[in-house]
Amino acid sequence: MKKIVHLSDLHFGRIDAGLVEPLVEAVNAAEPTLVVVSGDLTQRARSQQFAEARAFLDRLPHPQVVVPGNHDVPLYDVLERFARPLDKYRRHISEEVEPVYEDEEMVVAGVNTARSMTRKFGRVNGRQVERLRERLCKYPDGVLKVVVTHHPFDVPAGTDEREIVGRARMAMEALAACGADLLLAGHMHVSQTGRTAERYRIHGHSALFVQAGTATSTRGRGEANSFNVIRLKHPHIQVERRVWKPEAGEFAGANAETFRHTHEGWERLPEEVAAGITFDEGGTGLQPHIPEE
Ligand SMILES: [Fe+2]
Ligand SMILES: [Fe+2]
């Protein structure tokens, strides 16, 4: 069993400071295989904010896959914005803005979707997709292939679709050919889980997209602060939302969705079926994917 803790949109510089200790505690207690942070580590890309984000990351378990978000590119310092957009990010967080994690059951690849030319929207380009293909395609189908971006590949109904990462369809078609399984993102400050087949209709392929809400920002867009715990025990994935409960002073499990991988992609299991699946005990449970017809 593998476990990913997925945090997003920390926004140091505009955080609810009372959440930091309970969050550090909850993430450590989860004992994840990997911690993913899908961007917007800071509010305004200031050195002090990056230093605070760095100190926070240092207190979380490793390994970690961290990517920048649009807020990690300076907004007002025009010279910095265009000449060295991720300079402070590289100095404080990581020289590598597209990190990759690999083990025998999963490969997790980060992609930088933040851009200087646009204030909040993001995109992927052909070169990045080519690199993703190099990183993911070489793995057999039994290995879970995970892509981490800040800007999402899908958004809730009624949301401005420009929030979707630019050139998403081009990327999805390339990733579908490699069997990308799971797309982790943030940016919306709203949690969401769904199947890519509903938007992209790529023959024979359906990945699962998971957006985490904001873990610590005071801008929750009507949602409480939260993060996700994703358990993988092939062929099942469980996405559990942990939500901040101020009255209890802790992040508590709110809801969990369980999916099974079939030859048609991910199928959401009814609660009574999901209840019979144990993720936390026994070996890795790694089995090859059911091959395509
Ligand atoms: Fe954000
Ligand atoms: Fe963002």
C-alpha cells in the first residue's frame, strides 16, 4: 500500500496561522510514502513567504514532490517577473521545478504550469509534455502514473473554464497514450474528484483527477481548509478528504471515495463495496492492470 498526502495552495503570507501546527501533526501522523504540494506556496512570491514555506516543508515527511503555482511568480516586480520568474522559488524551495518520484508501484512527475505572461492562468507546452512522456511511458501498466500540476485539467461545473491549464487537450492526448492514471492539482481552492473521460473523451482512456482545496490559506472560496490522503492498493485508489474542524482543532476525515481500475479506466465504487476494501494492512497488493481488450 502506498499513501500520498496531497496538499495545495499553502499561500504563506496569507495563512491562518493556527492551522500550521495541526497540519504538520496530521501529515506526519498519516505516515505517507510521498508528500505532494501542488503549488501556490506563497501569497506574493516574497522571500520571507518562501522562507516560511521552506520551514513548513522541512517539518513534513520526505520524499516530496513540490511544484510552483501562479502566486509563486512575482506579480509587481516586472523585471523579476519576466527575467527571473521563479528565482526565489528555486532559491528557497527547490532548484528543480519539475521533480519526479519513482518507486516500484508509482511514478509521480511534477510539471510547472506557472507563467510570467499571465497573472493567474497556467499552461503546459509541447516540450513539457514530451518530457512527461519520457518519464511516464517507460513504465509498465502495473505502475501508477501520476502527474502533478498547479492548474487543473478539469474544474467544477459553472467555473470559468479558462482556469483549466492551457493546452490541456494536447497534454491529455499525449498522456492518455502513456496511460497516465492520476492527475493531482490545486489552484481552485475547491476540492474535486472526477474522471477525465467526462471532459476529454479520449478513446479507451480515463484518468482520475483530484484537486485539493487550500490547506492553510484564508481564502477558501466557501470551503473549509483541507488536504487529501490518497491510498493506493492496486487496482484500487481511495481519495480521502481531511477537513479543518475548528471546534475540534484538527483536520478530520470528511469523506472518502474509492475507485477501481478497469479496462475502461476508473470506476467509482458504491460505498458498501468500498467499505469491504482494506487499504492499511498487508503487503503492497500490486497486480498488473487488467489489459485492454
Ligand atoms: Fe491558490
Ligand atoms: Fe493558483
